[in-house]
Amino acid sequence: MAARRIIIDTDPGIDDAVAILLALASPELAVEGIVAVAGNVPLAVTEANARVICELAGRRDIPVYSGCSRPITRSPITAEHFHGASGLGRLVLPTPTIAPRAEHGVDFTIDTLRRAPPKSIVWCALGPLTNVALALVKAPDIVAGVRELVLMGGASRALGNTTPAAEFNIHADPHAARIVFESGLPITMVPLDLTHQVRSTAPRIASIRALGTPVGDAVADLLTPTKADPDALHDPCVIAYLLAPALFVGGRVNVAVECESALTLGMTVVDWRGVSGRPANANVLHGVDANGVYALLTERLRRL
């Protein structure tokens, strides 16, 4: 069976870096390109981090593009308090030597999807949805080439991690998120409700470090928490879902994004009971075999 073609749109980011490595370690996936967006750290840092992670994986063939440096409307926010100024926490890697591609990441995405056969490419969004939304606005015809958009973002019962109501990726560019959820694309949403169940405990990290490889050591460093509580494995769940969907449970519901209220800006309103009358527009994941996700991650990293 041919490898499934994917585009990764991302803001590396500790967990984004692990997600990229998981994708590059999986022969079922063919990474067409990586498009950086401003989010966890500014664009210049996220783009450089994407290149250096490809180098760490020995995949200098993967093209990396710069996308949007700020949200559509709101002022930029970052998460350097968690990811550090470098975006990679305690991990220190050399300056990347792969040259960034000159083409804008949104244009790369549009060109790739326009050339693709119908429903042939999975779009993986690991950060704010700015690039995704602008591609859809600039070239709405690209939806024909998208098999599925799988995004990490939002929450329902878990509420927020950046404000009491909003998760970081959606809060960083809520207007982009609204465009995406109203686009008609086939969407799978990986929210905080799910990722909070997938924790980087000491035994799980030890299994990765026991690989005894540069990649294993790097991922163990990335996942080692800086506080007492184990960190959640957010973005790698997007890639794990593509590789092993049986590990996940979800349901089709309507998701709306709040863009008007200062108090709840970026909140994802998930209509589990169908009381809004709005049609379902996303498959929202809510259950996961966390041990299975970590076993998959460890097994795949062994290949790099």
C-alpha cells in the first residue's frame, strides 16, 4: 500500500517536535512538506526548529516553509513560558544547515493540494490555524484535494489551558479557527480532553531514553517535565491517530468558535447533545489508549 501523503502545519514547540519525529519515523506516511506558523514561539524560531528536527531525524529531504508570522486579527501571543525561548525546552540542538524554502508556506500548501488527486492528502495542523485559514480563503478550491484535516486544538469539557475557556492553538488565532470549522472540510479535532489523558510519566520517558539513540535521548529530554506533574502529549496524538485510529474514540458533533467575547475568546463550543441544531462539522476525539500511544511512539522512534 502506498504511503499516505500528509502536509504538517506546525509551530515547534516541544510536542510539535515529537509529532514531526513520529511522522518521519513512520513509513505509512509521506511528508510532502512542513509549514511553520507563529505560535508557541515566533515564526523565525518555529521555522528553524522544524528544519533542525528534520536534520535530527536524518531527513534533509523534507522541505520546510515559512508561513504566517501573526494571527489574522488579534495581537500575537506565544507560549515561551512553557516551551522556552528556543521553543524546545531543555533540548539544545545545533543551528540547522538545511536551507529554508523561498516559497511562502501558504502558497506551497495551495500548489500541493491543487496538484493532488481528489481526497488524497491529509492536512495535519499542530499549531494556530492561521496558515490553514488563509489557504482556504485564498484558494477555496483546494478542499477537493484534502482527504481529512486533523488538528490539535480546542477543548470541550476540559475547558482551557490559556484562558479559563480557551486552548492555546485556538485562542492564538480564533478568527482563523472559525474559518476552518466553517469550511466544510472533513475535520478530526484532537482536543485537550483527549491529550490530557496521555501523560509523559517517568516510566514512559525511561522507555524512550532506553532506545539509546540520539533521537531517543532528544525526545526523552523534550518530554521530561519541568514541574512535578507529567506533561500531556498533545500534538503527537494527531500523528498517532493517523497511524492507529483504533486507539482513539470520537464522535461527530458541531464545533463553533467564539470570536466576539473578550472573556471567552477562542472557546470551542462543542455541541455534544445536539441542542444547537447546527449540523455536525467535526469528528471530536474524547477517548484514547494512552499506553498504546506511547508504545507506538517508542516503537517508531527506534527506526530513526
